[in-house]
Amino acid sequence: MNPIVKIKNDRIASIKRKHPWIFSRGVIDYDHCEEGDIVEIQSQKGDFQAIGYFQEGSIMLRILSFEKIEIDQKFWDDLILKAINLRKSLNLPSDETNAFRLFHGEGDGASGLIIDRYNNAVVIQCHTTGIHRQIDLIKKSIEKHLPEISIIYDKSKNVLPDPYSRSVEDEFLKGESNAVQILENGHKFQIELIESQKTGFFLDQRDNRKLLGEFAKGKSVLNLYCYTGGFSIYALNNSAKAVCSIDSSKKAIAMLNENVALTGKSSIHESLTEDVNQYLKQIKDDEYDIIVVDPPAFAKNQRKKHNAVQAYKRVNKAAIDKVKKGGMIFTFSCSQVIDVQLFQDTITAAAIESGRDCQILYRMSQGADHPVNIFHPEGKYLKGLVLKVQ
């Protein structure tokens, strides 16, 4: 029998709206619960509301089912098969693309669970204790539904909360290989599972990289915060005149250079290990036709929101200042606490300070393999704009 957690009456409306989170201020009784326990959520009167798991912190309950069911092997088999079938409907995998998000947290029905597929490898990232305690069942579901997968890697340690994270290590649950080569829209990339950021690659930008490729022919492209060079590779393979990629991480630049070598176009590519803001101060005002501004999350919580807005404004103003007349800016934010309107307002403020006329050509987001649960709008985290700068 699962432990019982009772919630305040005013939280029942949230459950009726099928929002998957219950915050600590809405919980009135959680005796005998341990971190990660599967629990039955009840009203103050004792009426069943949902099944979820318990976690100390601001988000205390994360709902897995609004029906009274067991969170067992069948639950995970059904949930992961549903996610796989969604990707199949999106033609993933295909002859052109074998790397994509296989399971996307609340968007696929399990808060805290990320599963990314890289060709014949799968990387699982559990962001909560409750999900990580289910990892053996999750692994078995992947093996059942995707027998062609030869590598399953648990890469959760650095995103799990303390003290639980101290008791686990990243490990291969099936097979073992650090390096995997993938295809994304026909472009080759070398992925390192162990040492790379996130699960290995920023899969959410696939559609946006393709869009940049459509404008890259004959253009000079500057890729800021390039990481392993996603946008750079698309530009090179779409006949860009010249591409410069910048990141402060030597490891990222080393992986970028491997990916550039796969294009056979190293002669028109320059990679620099530098601070982005310092580099933008040094270059000429008309050196690049397209500038990509894709920084890491400047704000991971509300406390850092103001400083993040200032950082986004500063780097985007510099990019708008420097791009050629008639050029384009591809600019992004992956900070969940910076919503779509605030992001656009920040870019608008950067354009005002720059004094150059700008037009919004495209609004961008994460790919369809990163679905957003309509009852959980917080799942839409990636936003981007393509600007035409006069």
C-alpha cells in the first residue's frame, strides 16, 4: 500500500486542470514518506485525487497518474511505448535523422524523466529521486520496445538532488561506448556520452539548425556559444562562405573540431576558445552576415532572473551592433524562468539601445519530439527569434 499524502482543498482545482505538480504549500500531511516514494494523493476528506511521487522541496508532489493504478512494469511499458509511437508519427527515427528526444518529462507524462536516443544508444537522465528509483523498470521497458538499442547509459548523478545523488554514479546499464556517431537531417555528428553536457547534444534545436542552413549559402556565419557546433555544421554543409565558432570551453571546441572534420570543410571554418562578450568588442561591424546567439541558461531560478535579462540584452545588443546591414540574428533563450514575452521584450530593448531597425522573421521553439503538455505550459522552455537587421 502506498503512503498517503493529503492536500489542501484549494489544490484540488489544480488536479482537475491536470497540472502535474503540487507545491509544498498545498500539502498538509505527509507522515511516513521518504524521498522518491510513490504515494496516493488524497483530499483533506480522504478522497482519492492522483498517484505520484514525493520529493522534499518546493515541488513536493509530481503526479504520474490521475487514475488509481500501480506504478509498475506495465505502467512504464505503456507510457514509454506511447512516447515511442509519438516519435514514429513524427518519422523518428528516419534515414536522415537517428538522434532525437525519446521521452520529454511532463510532455510525455512523467515529470523528471528525460530519455534521448543517439543512433543505437539511449541516454536516460533522471532529474528526481522518485524517477531514478524507477530506473530498472524504465530500462526494461526500453529493452522491450527497442531491442535494436545496444547501449543504455544512466547519466543522472549531476542533476539529482542531494543527498540522494551521492549514492549513485553514472553508469552503463547495457553495453558500453563513449563515442557515438549520429545523423541529424543528414548531417553527421560525433557525440560523447560521458563527458558532454546534458545527455550529449542539444537535440531541441534540430528544426532551428535546419532553418539556419536554408539561409547560409554564400554567407559568413558567426556561431556564439557554439558548444559542439550544431549550427556551424549546418552552415558549412549548406555552402556558407565562412564560419567562425566560439566557445569558452576547450573541451567543447575539441569536439566541435571533430564534427567540422566530418564535413570536409575545415578550410573555411575557424574555431576560437574565447569569451563571447570580449570577442564581440574586437570584431568589425560588418564582418558577418548571420550571427547565432545561443547561450546556456543564464537563469535557472527566479533569483537570477534580473541578471539573466541583463546578460541576454547585453550580448544581443552587441550582436545587433556588429551584424552586416541586411544581416540576420538567430537568438535564443533556454531559461525556463524567461518566458516568451519577456524574451522578446529583452531583445526589443537590445535593438532600441543599438539604434538599428530590426524585423522579426521567425519565432522558434523546441522540436516536436520535445512536446509540451497542454496542462503544463512550463514545459515550453526554448524560445528563439530570427531578426533581420537594417
